[in-house]
Amino acid sequence: MGDKDSILAFKALGVDVFSVIDKAEARKVVDRIAANGYGIIFITEQIASLIPETIERYNDKIIPSIILIPSNQGTLNIGMERINKNVEKAVGTNIL
């Protein structure tokens, strides 16, 4: 899920893609995807930065797993920070 230019390549791989433009639409799409039983949702960091509270709701759930990826505009390092926090929570220290 993300802006059209960032997710177009995933469509060529056969992945379901969802193009969103604004915060309200992004919230609705994440909730709809989760309700439809998707196991993993990839969201561009730029879109994720607009909806942190929506992503937070799914942090404690096993499914769906939300993975933040850079967009075609580059990274905001939100995804890596999230990985570091999860590793630290699981291991007890930051090993990355």
C-alpha cells in the first residue's frame, strides 16, 4: 500500500496493490485489508507516517503483520526503527 509510483512494481510481481493518496483513505484501506484476512501488509513509510495510530492498533496482533518499506522517494528510517524496537523487545537488547 502506498503512492501509485512506489507500488506499481509490486503489481508486476502479482502482489495485490492498493494506491492511497491521503490519511483518511489510508486508514480505511488498512482496516479493509486486515478484515479481508491478508497476512502481511507492506506500507510505504511516507503513508505509514500519516497513520501511526492505525498501525499501532495492529502491533499486538499476529495477523496481519505490517511491514514498512521505503517509497520511490527514499527512506524515512521508520521501518528500521520499528525493526530495532521489536528486536530489542524480543531479545532484551538491541543486537542490530
